[in-house]
Amino acid sequence: MIKTDITIRSEEQTDPIDDYLECVTYCSVENLAEGNDCQTICMERHLKGNYF
């Protein structure tokens, strides 16, 4: 039972880099100015607390 609980918890945790990359995929490729803003928002939201 304990092993199952640990397995479920580890599956629920996601890597911040994966979250950042997923976020960036929603950024607009067509408009570079907005794309840079979007990338900055993703970086601040997903990476700033962990890596910067």
C-alpha cells in the first residue's frame, strides 16, 4: 500500500522544464514580438522559482 501511494505521488509531480516546454508550445510562432512575451511569461511561471 505504501509503495502504491509513493508511485501515485511521483506520477503527479511534473518536471518544471516539461511544464515550460508545454507552455511554450501554445505561444504564437507567427508573431515574434508576442512570442517572446509568451516565452517570458512561461519562463516566469514555470522556471523562475526553480532555476533562477
